[in-house]
Amino acid sequence: MIKDVVLNGQKYLLKELFQFLVSLTKEQHLCHVFCISSDSLFIEYIYNTGKLEGRALYVLVDDFDKESALKFMDFLSKEILNRKLSIEEKEKIYSYVGGKPSDIYIVIDKMRYKELDEILNFMLKDEISKLEMFLDILDYIEPKIKIRNKIIEVKKEEIIKALKMFKDKYEISKREIPPPVYMYLVKENILFLNPIEGTLKPQSFLVWNAIKKVL
């Protein structure tokens, strides 16, 4: 929200803020500063425009890898269900929701009173419904994205073509998709951008599974 805010018609608030943070850290050595955002486009903008280059480290707070996800399932099942999950149950959960901690928690918490297949199928159907609605709405609107003060239209055909790239891959280079297209999909919380690695992937395994089902 502060990206385009101008002070007194002259200075950008964002630039002033980060100059202040740099003065606290690199010049006065008073503290460390953590800037946290779930908007990966915003992080890419900040980092690549030079405001943080050489002055900060980028730390990705990502989903668990598979090994950590399975250990997390073991912990939760013991705490919530008071039993161990079978290898088959854990593999099935991971195949649907991956290493997203909040999704894993939801699944195991609901296993107190619902069957695992019922839980996972409902979550996937819900994600499929959201994706289908997103694509249907594109028939009635003109998707646009703002890049350096220029408004660029994004066509539905380009969006579908980009999403189809994830049918067989979970992660691809951002260079494979035109910037306006991937930026729109990131803003719509369908894709996630790693600004340092320059890679794109679905926001979650559930979104990935929905893409494979719908497209």
C-alpha cells in the first residue's frame, strides 16, 4: 500500500522508509531489521530496484520439504489424534497438500471426526471450484497489471497457456512466462515468485493439483 505513496508531492514514502532502516542498520549499527511480506512481487520490486542490494539478505519462509512435512504429521497426529499415521496416510496427505503447515494441520485436526479421503477430496474440490471461478470471470473482465506506471492488458489465453506449464512441473523459470502474465497470477495468489531464484510455482500443492485437474 505504501509503494506509491508520495510525501509532500516529492518523495516516495517507501524510499524514505528504507533509507531510515538502512541508517539504523548499516550506518548507526543500532539493530537488525526484519521486513516481512507475503507479496513476493513487492519483495522483488524492493530488492531489484537496488534499495536493498548489498544491504540485506533475502530469507525465504517456505513450506516444509517432504521429510519435514512427514515429521510434522507425526507430531500432530500424536498430539491431536493420539495415534500414529500409517505411511500410506502420510503419503496421501502430502500428495494433496504438500508441505504447507496450515493445510497439514487442517487435515489432521479434521481426522478427529471425518475420514481422510473425505477431507482431502473436499479440500481439492474447493480449490478446483476457486480456480474454475477465476477462469470463468476472465470472460467478463479485462485483466490488467501495472508495470512502471504503464497499464498492460493480460489476455485469458495467455493466462491459460501459462498455467498449463505447471501440468507436468511444480516449478519453472519466470522467463518462461511473460512478466505481465506471471505478475497477474502472483497478484491473484495462484502463483508464487521467488525473486532471488527467479522461479515460479503454484501457491500450494492444492493449487497445483487443481491446475492439473482443471487444465
